Amino acid sequence: MADDPYETLGVKKTATAAELRTAYRKLAKQHHPDLNPGKPEAAERFKRISTAYALLSDADKRARFDRGEIDAEGNERAPERPFYRDYAEAGGQRRYGAAAGGMEAEDLEDILAAAFGGAAPGSAGRGRAGPGGARRGAAGRRGFNLRGADSHYTLTISFLDAANGVTRRIALPDGRTLDVHIPAGVQDGQVLRLKGQGEPGIGEGPPGDALVEIGIAPHKLFRREGHDIVLTLPVSLREAVLGASVDVPTIAGTVRLTIPPHSGTGTRLRLRGRGIAGQGHQFVELDVVVPAEDEPELAEFLRGWTPRHPENPRAGLEEE
């Protein structure tokens, strides 16, 4: 038996769509297989999380699950069949008659015939005089066409795959696979629509679409600001004072960066065109690191050093 999707995501049954999305993203990033190599239990947990969110993020499927019409995997549950005893002499109505608002059995059969394009059981040979009967007969001969439902999926990718674009293959519940082309610069939470890849239609109705919500795992070095990439780069005191040429990682590989002399912590240098899909830049923020070990020569020099241009680095901190 499948887990309760609300319990899987750790949310209440009254959770909003935003609360569901937040809970899913937190759990998906925690249990994503790429972040848990060699841990099959994480992959299985991630699969259950994705299945639960796919069901609850679809408003129609969530409502049907809450009503008990489908199970936690989206499979139909057989409805309870009423017995003839439930209608026999109930409430003073006619024996074994329908109790739904006075609807006649013939009317119900006509509705079924119109909906599913054929004669309802037991209606053969029965006709009604007048235009109304002819109209119902024509409706019964028409096919019932309906567009298929959209399918909802979630896919968590790495920061670099989101920045540079990637194609990922996902497995569908029916055993099929689907290649998802993720464009460079996709946003966290963005939904990609794959036309015609959803549930099949009824009759001649077209299939629905597949809606894939993208989640992006954080990167240990980079962060994103719009189309720009920001990297914090540690530099030594010597490199900051004298300047240097150093290797710097970018989302497309390593490049050489010149650090100008007299660069302090917080100095931001720009690598033009190194942002998302060439539309932004990469900014390198310097973080000056003082020696962790004892440097006697440096200490002796500083004791006898008198700055030519004295500055008070805390000048802006005085109280007014």
C-alpha cells in the first residue's frame, strides 16, 4: 500500500499549494540521488516524495484523492455498488426507483447514451415522439471526445545543469520514458510544458500535456542574481596588496583573472559575458584571508610601518 502523500511530504491536509511546493523542494534537495551517491534508500525516498507531490500538486487529483476516488498512486478505486435493498421502499418512493432528484431511469439512460456515443442498455426499440426524441437520438450517435488530462512531474537538477542547459530522461508511471530538454537559465520552480505528452484523450480528443516543475540544487561556490553569476574568491594578503593573476572557476570552465593592486575584501571584479546563457556576467567578490600561521617577518614589518596615507577603516561606525 502506498504511503499517504500528506505524510510523505510532512504537511497537513489543509496545506496550500505554496506550502506543498516548499515542503517538496526541501525534501527533494535533501534526498536527491545526485547528492546521495551510493545510497539506494535516498533514491527510493526521492521517488516517493516526487510521486506524492505529483498527486497533490494537481488540484483535480488531490480533490479526487481526498474524496477517496483514487489511491496515493493515482489509481482508480472501485466505487461501492449500491444494492437494490437500499432503494426498496426507501422514503416512500416507488419500489426500486432511482432516488436522485426524481430523475427517471429513461432520462439517465439517454444521458449516458449522449455522453458515450451509443444506445444505453435497455434502450433498444424505445423511442420518443417529437423533436426532443430526435435530438436525443442524434446525440446518442455522436462520439464523446475529450482532451486528456495534464500529467504533473517534478525534476531536480544541479545548479550547473540549470545554468548551461541539459536534457534529462524521466520515467513515466506507465513504463514509458520521456526526454526533457531543459533550456539554459531555467529558474527554480519553473514549469516546462511538453505538449501532447500527458494522459491520452477520450475518443478523438487530443492527449494532455506533461508539466514538469524544475527544482535546482544549490551550488557550493556559485549563486545566481538574475542572469549574473556571483562567486566569492578567497585571496591572500600579498595578492590583495600587490595584485596577482589567478585561476577562477566559472559555470563554463576555468578562466584567468587579474586582481589589481590594493584590492580589499568586498572588491567586485567582472568577467564580461560569463553569466547565464551569455546574457549576464560573472562577478568575483574578493575575500582577503590573513595568514593563519605566525609570520614573524610580516608582524615585524607592520610594527615599524607608517602608512603614507593613513585611513580609519571604521570611520563610518561612529554614533551620531
